[in-house]
Amino acid sequence: MAEYTLPDLDYDYGALDPSISGKIMELHHSKHHATYVKGANTAL
């Protein structure tokens, strides 16, 4: 069975500054979202 993978973003983490900071985008993508992907794969 195929596993879920964390996709690369098509834009830079800082692309949404000043509305959403690059540091927050990086945190959410590389930590939070990655944890969700790992959890989904573990559940499989």
C-alpha cells in the first residue's frame, strides 16, 4: 500500500508575509503537517 508523503510547497514559506510569517509557515508545514502525514501512515 502506498504511503502518504509531505508535498513540497509550490511557494516560499515567506510568500504570505506579512499576513502569515515565514517562520509560522515553516513550523506548520515542516512540523505540524509532517506529524499528520506520519500519523496517517502509522494508522495504515
